[in-house]
Amino acid sequence: MEISTFDNPDMAYKEFKENPEMYSLLLTDMRMPNMNGYELINKVKAIRPEIKTILISAYDITQDEITRNLNPNIKLDGLICKPIALERLREIIIDVLK
């Protein structure tokens, strides 16, 4: 398994757009510069609807907020509240990818 990391959502989206079949999971933070996690998920799912997505946030997020911010028919495969232990993060990723 190969992992790509980005500290800029615009760069992550650009890479994904150029190589969408290389990726099986998008793990994104909610708050980022220039683009939030919902926006990145919407853009990525527009290209590849079947990709698995996990959103991470330090804030409580309600299902109503998710529904308001994600395009229709898009669902999250995981929602993680920070802080999270590395082992628990690993378990969630493995479970989502099954």
C-alpha cells in the first residue's frame, strides 16, 4: 500500500485529478487553507464516486451539517473526532477499506 500526503488541499486535488485510479481512500481534515474537507470530498467524488472518504475534525459535526455540505448522494465512509490515537485511526482505515 502506498500513501500520499499533502499539506495543501489544492495540491491534493490536483494530484487526484491527474491520477484518480491510484487512490482508494481520501482521508481529509475539515479545516484547511483555501478549501474545507467537504469541498475536497465533493470535488474528488465528482471524479470518482466510489472512492472511500473519511473526514477528520476537532469539532462536533452533526448529520444535518454533513447533509448540508456534501452534494446529494455523497456519503462519508468515516467521521473521526480529534484527538484520536494512532492505533484507533489505523483500525478505522482498515475497516473502511474492507
